Amino acid sequence: MAPKDFESPELKLNRLEEEIREIPELDETTLARLMRKLDGPDKDKNSAIDDLCEGHLWLLLSLTKEYTGEDAALTLEIYENNLPILRLLVESFDTVSSTRLRTHITWRLRQSIVEELSSRELLTMPDDDETNVVDFKSTGFGHSTTREILAEDLNKAMKVANLTELEKKVLILRFGLSDGNSRTLEEVAKMLNITREKVREIETAALRCLRNR
């Protein structure tokens, strides 16, 4: 067996996925207990931060893979670059906020990943309309979520951002902000009588505007 230093990116990524699969999912009881510790003594707080970060590694990797696809080397690089961001998000989370920790982490990590890839001109928006639903169970992690967890933050951001009416319509339809039903690029294109690529272009521009607000 080759030493870890000489493993291919694909093997390293497979090993990372196996390690993350061994991490127990944060159930509501455990999450509530750890959240209470964030307001406690430094020793308890630091321990809780470690556990919360570990419990969200599956989310970081899944979000990264959404934008890096089959490129194992790039996936590993972006994942590792955002590990400090994940810890900062947990450390700085306002426990009295109405925003759920997972919502907060998801939205901010997605911003960070997109911004890094965009700055390096490596961003490829997911082509598969199935990304309307991010199914972590299919990866074997045993977790699942949908874009609905972004709705609260996204709605708040849209209220203060200088978006055009068309940009607002696209985000509302794509993320299901009005009725909870997220729609594919093709569905939105038909509803607004524009091309599929135009919908993607508008969505990308609108999200960039929200990130930079």
C-alpha cells in the first residue's frame, strides 16, 4: 500500500469521506447541549466548538463537491481552505440569534466556496438540476437537507439588497422562497419566458450581489 504522502487525490478524497462517515450525526439533543456550552466557561466552549466543527465536516465537504464536481484535487484544496472558515463561523455564532446554526454555516460556507472559485476563475455552477435538492444520503454520509434551510437568510438578504425585479423573481422561484417548491432552471425559464442559460446568468449575478452587499 502506498504511503499517504504519495496517495493520489482520488484516494485521499476517498479516505477523507470514509473518516467523515465515521463521525456521528449531530442529533437535536446533542446539538442543543453543545450550543449551551458555547456560552459557558472557556474549557467547555472550546470543547463544544471542536465537536460542532467536526459534526459539520460532512456539510463542508458536500458543499465543496457541489461546485468542484469530479476534480478530487480541487475538492481537497477548497475543503482544506475552508476548514478555518468553518471554525470561525462556529466560534462567532450568536447563540441568541433566531438563525439556526446549520443555516448560518451553510449560507456562509457556500459564499466562501463560490467566492474563492470565482476569484480563481474556476467556478462552474452545477449543471444538474438535481442540485435543487442536496442529498447527502446518496454520498453515504447519512445526512440530508434541502435548499429550504437557506430560505430564512436568503429572504433577509433580498430585503436589503439592490436586486432588480427579475433577479428577485429568479431567486424566489429557484429557491422556492414563496411556496417552498424549488424549481429547475428549465422550469424557471419557461415561467419567465427566457432561456435556461439566462436564468443561470441572472441567478449567478443575484447571488453575487447578495454576497457583496
